[in-house]
Amino acid sequence: MNRKTGVLFLAVLFFQAATAHADSVKDALNHKYKNHILALRSPFTGADQKFDSAGHSLNVLPNSAWLLYGGIHVEKLNLSRDTLRLQGPLAAFADRKIDGQHVLVRFSKSKEIEIHLDQPLKSLDDAEAVMGRVFFLGTDAAEHVQPELRRADDTIPDDQIYDYHQDGVKAPQGISTPPPDFSEEARKAKFQGEVTLSLVVDKVGNVARIRVDKVLGHGLDEQSMQAIKAWQFAPGTRNGEPVAIREPVSVGFNLY
């Protein structure tokens, strides 16, 4: 074997080893995360989204008054030497079950989340370290999978949002809270029920955040969020001072 042939042979061996590593890591990722919902740390942009390996978004934020947060239902996951791709719709599990399984409610068509890698991933730990900069993977992951709208100008620190039942706190009082319309999908299906949400009302009485806590489906969750964006309140208070307050809201949809 001459030197040129030997170098080529070693290159082939290295390539095969790298490919085997990638396949092994991809299998481990699919086993752990496929058909699960992973919540993004950043808002959805309305298109496929790209990140670098440090978790920085490579997309431009939409020019919108509201930003949408939540998780994707991982339906496809692929790994190459320089890219990790996950595909699936923005989705959440409904409170109701069919055949013992929670119903998956899709809020969008399938999207692709692409993470550009600085170097090949050699283990599941390596992969999760990179993914954890883009998705919530820790013990608080479940807190972020529900769809949530936030005003783009919302800068309220989480530690300055009070729960309506805390001592000294008085809940906001509704001034204008028009009910949402039925979705055409739900009307055709003769589907009804109740959407449970939590709102953050800021210290001047505007809705700053809307999270769906119990998903209903058939477009009624989206109808609820759309209507609530325009609701107006007299602000809640803590010890007599206006503050931002989180409180639950239930929206009922009844056909009869």
C-alpha cells in the first residue's frame, strides 16, 4: 500500500467512524424526543427557524405587536455532521383523551428547526447540551410547552408578576371583555367546550401575556387568544399599588 492509498484509506475510516457516531446519536435522540413536544426558548417567526450552536436565532423577529411561544411536536429528527434538524407543527396536548391517549392539537403546519453545529455531535450528552440552548429540556420544560402570546413590548420581569390570590393582591376588574367567536371548524363539527387560560394584566390594565393552560382544539383556543388580546381591565393592585397580575380565565363555547 503506497502512501497516497494509505491516507485515502484512513480518511475513509474516519468518515465511516464519524457517520457511525452521527447515526448512533440520531437514534438516541429519536428514541428520547420523537413524538414529544419540545418548547422553544425563543418566539416562533412564522417560518422555518435556524439557530447557531450557541442557541442564537438566525431569523429576524416578525414585525408584529404579539409574539407566539410554545412547543413543536417532533415528528422527524435528522442529524448530519454540521446540522441537527427537527420537524413538526406547533402543538399541544388537549385535556381530553381518545382511547386513553391525550389528543394532540396542531396550531400550524409542520415547521423545521435547524441548528447549525460547530462540530459533529459525538454523544447524546453533546446533543442535549446544544439542544438545551434552543429548547427547554430541564425540569421546568413542562411550564413552557403550552401556547402563549406575549406582547412584543412586554418587559415585565417574572418576579414582578403577582398571583391574584396572594395576600394583599386584588385581581384586575374587566372593563371590556367581549367573548370570542366560534371557529368555523368547531361549528361544522358541532364541537363545544371550555378553554382555560391564564392572563398577565399589566399595571395599567392591558393584557400582556395569554397562555392556554387547557387546550380544547378545533380552532377555539386560537379564537380565545385572538379575542383576549383586545380585552381591557382596571389594573389589579398589591397593597393598594397597581401591579402586574396573573389570573386564570375560562372561556366557554356552547352551541345550544
